[in-house]
Amino acid sequence: MVWLPATLTITTLTLTLATICFSSGIALKRKWDVLNSKIRELEESLKSCSDKCASERQGRIRAQQALRKGLAQPQSENQKLNYYPMIPIATIHSCFSTRNGTPRQPLLVPLARASLVFNATRVPPASLEGLAEYSHCWVLYIFHLNTDLEKLWKHPSQSGFKAKVRVPRLKGGRMGVFATRSPHRPCPIGLTVAKIEAVQGNMILLSGVDLVNGTPVLDIKPYVPYCDSIQEASVPNWLMEDNLLSVASISFAEDFTSSLENCWTMTEKKSLYASPGEFQSLIKQVLSWDIRSVSQRNRPHDALLTKEKDELLGGTTTYDVDEHQDETALVHEREQSSLNSKEVIYHLILEGLDVSYRIDHYGNVIVEKVSTSTVLDNKTNSYN
């Protein structure tokens, strides 16, 4: 019959396809088993890693708890202080060579410049990526030039920290230390805001600073307006009396320009300012606020009669803590009286240059000249 070979052919093809499918099924099953085995191995490995990470995390937590407990314990019976692992990560190189003349608040002197240089061994440059996109930053620092730091090492009952400090805007009236920004605090940590001009490697260029040269920096944080600026915030009335600290006028003596040009040749290479004119603008901005201490403003002419000793370069930057500190401060040898004009000559040190000025009874400032500072060379520049 004709159809018989055709039937045999179809049967053969069917058997062949069945054999192929069976063989493929076996191969697929083998591959499936292999994949399942690898998945199980990976799952076991992942579980082992997770358990190990959890164990390490618990170990770190226990170690941190032990560290905190150890830090909370007094180091000795005579030294009842707790310690925490904090160390400066950067240093300020500022135009303000001494505390005197450094603004009492940030952004009051827009031309006040500084470079914040990080310790490259602790802070890699990559840590600063993205910071240049912010206009301002917070700086946490240490008041390292305070004259009462030794009190920190004493027992609280013997430290002698004052609960109240004299406030310039209150003409020497006293206020609780935590209601002020006095640098003389139980823990001498400062907080300021500054404008970010540029970020270069491990350095930030700042302006509007109120930081003295050599200030150790603990941390910086970006200024975020939506949460850092509180529109409905209120302050005491005495804090708004800006006219109490402003001067009537500022003028420069005829010899000032020539004295500045003579000194500029020694300063311009390391200066934060591009020209003598820009440096003169800085002087004008700084002296537009009365930078004298409370005792100097209350007794501006005592030096003419008694030649009282005052703190180096004119007193503390922001607040006087107590009368006895003026007695124990370094003598400002270069502050002399002018017997003819009956006015005291004051000194402002900027970038290592000594700016001599006087201020009359009406609050008018007359800037006399600029010279190099031997006092600064011997005393202040030791930390530069």
C-alpha cells in the first residue's frame, strides 16, 4: 500500500523528536539543578556575610559604649573632667593678627578675609566636594587665645567661671554668659558664619569673618537658609542698639598713604588683599565699629595720668570678663598718650602691620599711620 511508508516516516520523525525533547529535558534539568545549587550557595554566603556584619556591628556598638563609659569616668581624683575624642581638623589664616580689632560678630566687616586650611592627613580634599555650591557656611572653632583657659583644668568649685559678663552694648552692664556670645564660656567653643568665596583643594577662602589668625577649627557645616534662618526670631532690645558701637566718622592723616605704601612692599606677597587701596578699605570697615574694650571706652584718658597697664593690643575682642584680667594681661608697650592732643593712640594689628589711630570725644576716628609691629613679632606671631 502507498500510505505505509509515509506512516513509517511520520512515526520515525515523532520518535526522533521525542528523543530530542527527552535529551533536552535532561540537559535543562541538569542546568536547573546547577543553577539552584549556585543560588543556594549564594544565599548561604549572603546569610553568612549578614551574620558577620551584624556581629561586627554589635561589637562596634559594645566598643563605643565602653569608650563612652571610659570617657565619662574622671581621669584622676584631682581632675574631675570628662573627655571626648575631638581634635581640630583645620586652621584659620586670617587678616586679624590679634584679638583686638577682630569683629564682635560675623559679616560686620565684609572685607575681612581668611583661608581655612584643612589638615590633609585627616580631611581629604574629596570631603569638600559640593561645598562651593553654597554661599555661606557655619564654622565651629575654639577660642584658643582666651586668657582664662586654665580654669578648664580645675574642679568646677574652683574654676571661678563667671555667670555674668560685661556687655559692650550695655556700656559694661552685666548679662548671663549664655545670653551673650562672649568668648569666655565654660566650654570655649565658638560658632560663626562666613561667606564662601572659593574652594581650592584642601582650603576654603572665606570673607566676612570674625576669626583671629591661628584659630583651630573643629567642624564646618553648610548654611541652609530654609532651616537656619528663622524669620520670626526675636532678640533683646539692647542687642539692636548698633549706634552704641558705631563711630561718627573715619579719616586718614596726610602721611597715612605714604606709610602704607612703604609697608606694603613687605606684605603684598602674603597678603589676602590685592592692593594698598583694598587694604585701606579693610581698615575703614574694621574701625567703623568702636573696637575698644569696655574699660577703654569708659576711661579713655586714664593712661594720660596714671599710665595704667592694659591687655596686649587693647583688651579682649568681644567682652571683658572681670577687672582683674586687665591687671594680669600683657602690657601694651606701644600704646602711648599724646600730651598735646590729650588723646590716646590705639593700635590695630592687621596682617602683621600696626595701624595707629586715635578717637576723639565725639567718636571721630583719625587713622595716623601704618608700621611694622615689633610687639606682634615677639608675641603674637608665634602661632602663625
